[in-house]
Amino acid sequence: MLKPEEQIRIILKGVHTLVSEDELLLKLKKSSESNRPLTIKLGLDPSAPDIHLGHAVVLRKIKQMQDLGHRAVIIIGDFTGKIGDPTGKSKGRVALTDEQVQENAQTYCEQIFKVLDKDKTEVRFNSEWLSKLTFEEVVKLAATTTVARILERDDFQRRYENQIPIGVHEFFYPLMQAYDSIELKADIELGGTDQTFNILMGRTLQKTFNEEQQIAIFMPILEGLDGVEKMSKSLGNYIGVSDSAEVMFKKVMEVPDNLILKYFELATDEHPDEIEQIKADLSAGKNPRDVKYHLAQIITALYHPSEEVERAIEYYETAFSKKAIPDDIPELLLEGDTVTITDIIPQLIKMNCIKSKNEFVRLISQGGVQLNGVKLVSADINRVIIANDVMKLGKKRFIKLIK
């Protein structure tokens, strides 16, 4: 285990806010002296199971702490999910059914272990303890805070001022999330900046219960490929942790130059010293494309085996070399979040690229259709395509796919 001072350097990399550094150093020293790993808590709302690099920012930070010798406990909010966290919403969320929670939780677990060390991770469901609280215990829990304190949350405040109904049960969400920290005796809790109120409530409740307070670590929001908006599947500016190696590598190469360092800090496990060197190289005039190429290799390798990374690099070099594709080619607009080759056949017909679906199917079977320089086969007709893919029909016709 590294010395506490060196651990802090790694833990602080990319962090937006930490409460507090002095307390964390003290915990790390105790951990080192007693050879007891710290317990890191992360609560997951099981209502949105598709994870992209924006979601993975917090997971990557936990993985870095696992590599330092600490253990993670992932709380699947199956009980709190039935209430729905109103964080950042203008109205309460629709509560989930047991079946929806279980299905989403399973999908979450499949994805989080693309990042976390499974041997150093425990997955718990907060219904284990929250469903067993008596009404008397719930009342005592409610007595630990005030309505005024709960209304400090921006979203509750806005809804109250705008006379938008707030259910009494919604007030219990931050209290229940805080109670999870009591149950786990959490040393550290992580979340995005949108979880500030809930995580700090955990510290407050631990103090009320005369327990050692958890450290609160808040990670920043990661912008998507447009360089402006928060990474989001609905905006189409995301890199999914389940994307193929080829798609992931290509998407990372689309990251705006001004976000290269932020992606190194939040989307990789590179040491702070390495990131300082990358920063110095960019300041000294190193071509951002070369640095981004390195970034694409690192990120893709975090989620795919080496042989797939090598294929992705070869795919990118072949598909996007200037010799392979003319500069001025017609564009086809992709409509919808997930678009397959089959979906764009009507547009190809309208653009007079093909006469019919049958002709397109025949062209594929004859090896006459390429995507990013790679020949398609008949089974690829339902393949998902993305913005900036380039399709070649026959020997000379190119189409660039755009959003």
C-alpha cells in the first residue's frame, strides 16, 4: 500500500470537491497503520442502466482507490428506486416496479465490472435494511433533520416556490441514502456534483449517530463529443462502455482538443505525473491529434482486450486515411438515437444511390458495400451506424453519415 500522501495525490486527480482533505489523510493513515482497507460507498439509481464514459467517471475513481488497496460497496437503490430521487427534476420521478429494478440492476452489474475490480467490490441492495425499519425507527430518522434543511435542496426549493407538488415521501430520499452510510459504516462516498446534498446528508446523519463521518468526494461532469453539453445518450454525444473497440477508438478521436486533458483526468487511470507530462507536451506544441491518438488507445484498452484494440487501430487507420475517402462527398442525416444500416435504405433510394432494398442486399452480398473502408457482409445489414461513418457503394460512390 502506498504512503497516505501519495494515495491522496492519486485520489485527488480530477476531483471537483473533497470534504475534507485533512479528514481523508487521517483516515488513510489509520488504514495504513491498521492494514484495514477503507470502505468506499457508491449508490446507483437503477432507473438508467446504460453506462457511458460520463457515468464511468465516478467508477474510474473508485477503481483507482481499489488499486490502492481499498474496497468498494455498490448500493443498488432498489428500495429508494421505488421512490425515485427527484434530484435536478422539476417534478417527482415515477416509482419503479420490483421487476424493473431487478432488471436494471442486473444490467448495471454487467456494466460496472467493465471498470471495477470484481474481487474488491461488494454489491448490496438497500432494501436489505431499509425495508426492515419499523415505523418508530422511521420517525426517529425523520427527527434528525428539519423541513427547512430539506428545502435547501435547489430542486425542492424551486418546486416549492413554483407551487409544484412535493410528496412527503420524497423528503425521505436523502435520509434513506444517508442511512445507507450508517449501515455500511462508509469511510468515503462518491458521486457527481448533482449528488452534493444527498452525500453531505450522509455525513450529517453519521455525526448524529456518533459515528465517524465519511469523506465526500464529488466528481465533475464530463462533456460529450460536442464539447459543450454533458455526455448524454439522448444527445448522441456519448461514448458507451459497451461500444465496440472500433467505435470507441473512433469516438475518442472526435473529442475536442480543449478536452483532451480533462478526458485523461476523468476517463483514464493515468498517474498525475503522466498527465502533467502530457500537459507539458501540449504546451510545448505537440500535435493534439497525436496526444488524442494515445488517449484513444488508453481508453479503448480499459474496456477491450489488446487484440481488439489492435484491430480498432487498424480499422481506424484504414477507414479514415485521406487516401481512402474523397474530401467532398454527399451527406446522409441519421435520424434517431440508434440507427442501423437497414434504417437508412429508404434515404439511399431517395438520394438515387440505389434503386431498391433488393439491389442494396444484392450489392452487400457481392462485397460491393464498405463501411469505413471495411467490406460488409449480409449479416451486417442490421449493424448500428453512427455519425461520421463513411459508406462506399460500388467503386466510386461515397456517403458520409451525419447527425
